[in-house]
Amino acid sequence: MIPAHPNNDAVPDSAAENYRIRLHPWCIIRLLPRMQRIVVQRFRTRTQAEEYLRILQNLMPTTTHQIVFDPETE
């Protein structure tokens, strides 16, 4: 599972946050050194994620981002 918050140690602390994460399984992640990553944003559809990724690539061309599907399993 990919953490939903920029801080990789953060854990959702409410049922509402867990529900929101399940509703938004498509993520844009920023790839960092040493196999680390952070979730930039979560989306309901892949199309929304692709549109946001295009904007990110225009604004931050030297940063590496990827779209991933992260279904929340409990």
C-alpha cells in the first residue's frame, strides 16, 4: 500500500479518511532517491490522474512522477 500522506510515517486516523482513500485509488507519486516515494495526489479515475500528471510535467519537468493504482485493502 502507498501512504496517502506526503509524510510516509503518517497513518489515516479516521474512518472518513480511510473511506476517502478507498474512493480515490489512482495516485500520482513522486519518485525520490533510495526507492522512496510520496503520494502527490489521489484521484477517482485514471483520466483525472493523467490530466493532473500532464500539468505536473509542464510545471516540474525535471521531477519524476508516475501514476499508480493503489486499491486500499483491509
